[in-house]
Amino acid sequence: MPADTDWAYLAGIIDGEGCINVSMNTGGAFFLQLRITQKNRNDLTELQKRFGGSIYPKRRESSVQLDWLGRKADVILRKVFPYLRWKIDEAELAIAFVSQVMNGAGQKQDKVLGQFIKDELCALKKARYA
């Protein structure tokens, strides 16, 4: 079990190099994605050992990404939430998305609310990086 200092460390990485997204799959269902992208696979492998997730090569770039999806992303965001500084507003929307839109398998999602939260996340990012 990671210590509080480990969660604080991960929060710093998410603040600096993380990406919090709500996306839609090919079946039209929304899902939460938390991603960290780096050039050094070894760094991400160490994070994966401690916090789980899946590592993939990033297309068209010489980097790799560590992903958490759905409820796994929610668990990570809830643990790092007290330590986030720059992406706390994005994490707050993502946590709300999971509790209000993501339902159990086979249950209907609130598509309007899902799209609203997805759009709000995009707006936050545009404002931050404009």
C-alpha cells in the first residue's frame, strides 16, 4: 500500500505531466481516463509497480504513457486529490463524472451530463493553456 508521501509524489507528476479526460468509446459510452506521458519508460514502470495501470507506447512519438481507466482512474484521483495543486478542478469534475455518469455494466448513462462534464474539462484545459 503506497504511503501518503507516495500519493503526494504521484499528485505532483499528475499536476505536471498528467492528463485527465472523459472520452467516448466506439459504442457511445463515456469513460474516464487518467494518463501520464513521458519519454522515460523506466520512470513509468516504477509508477506502475506502485500504483498499477497499463503502459503503452504513444503513437507517432518516441514516448510512452501510463493509463488508468474508469474506476481505477477514479481511485487514483481520489487518493491524490488532497495533494493536487494545478489540476484539482479537473480532478473534481472527473470524480463527479464517475459518481454521476458512470454506472454499472449494462446500465444506461446520462449522455447529456457526460457530454457536459467532457466539455467542461476541455474548457478548463483551454483556459489553463491559452
